[in-house]
Amino acid sequence: MALAAKSARRIWALLTPASIRWQYEHGVADTTQVSPDGSALDACYLQRPGADEIQLDLLLDYASNVALYPAFQAYFREHQPKLLAIWGKHDPFFLPPGAEAYQRDLPNADVRFLDTGHFALETHAGEVARAIVEFMGC
């Protein structure tokens, strides 16, 4: 089977209601903190005609972002923008080394890890909001 077909089949499996719920709960210590509303709404929206195909195309195209990394990194090194990266340390998609990599080009980047998964705002909205206010100097 072609690699693209295998990848598409694996990604398609992420679009089921059970997989969507897993994405919200994976890495969360207390899943009762995660409202079912977000994953239910996501699953509902994916029922619209063509929505699943759009998500599949988007996820399969994600690799094209990697080709842009050198340009992003050059921009970071040259302009040194302020950066706050708040990451779920148990995120199965965006792993901690991805956040830590910002500090290679932006040594003053504020990188924080929360004890949660992919949807950090589901369990840590207050902490994220406070970090943003602090970071922005509000």
C-alpha cells in the first residue's frame, strides 16, 4: 500500500468521535475537568459535507510546514520577537522538543509546560490567561 494511502487511513481514524474525544483527554490527569462540549462540537462540525475531506487534506499537508522552518528560524534569529509558548507536556502531536526548539533561535523565549495534553485551555485556561497577561505586561 502506498505511503500516502496509509497516512490518509491513519489520519482518517483521528476524525471519529471517539478519537476526537481521545485528543481532548489524552495526557490529562483528571479527565472530569474536560467538558464534553468541545469534542462533541468538533465531531458535529465534521459531519458537514466535505468537512472530513478538508481536515484530511489539511493534516496530510502539515508536512509542508516543515519546509518553511528555515525561513521562520531565520526570521526569529534576525528579529528576535518576544515569544510565549505554552505547551501541554503530554501533547501527543506537538511534543515538548518542538517548544524547546524555539529557544535555539530565541534565547529569551518564554517556554512553559503544563501538566496536560493537546487542548491545554480545557484544563488550564486560568493559568494560560495569567501567563499571557504577565507576558504582555498588562
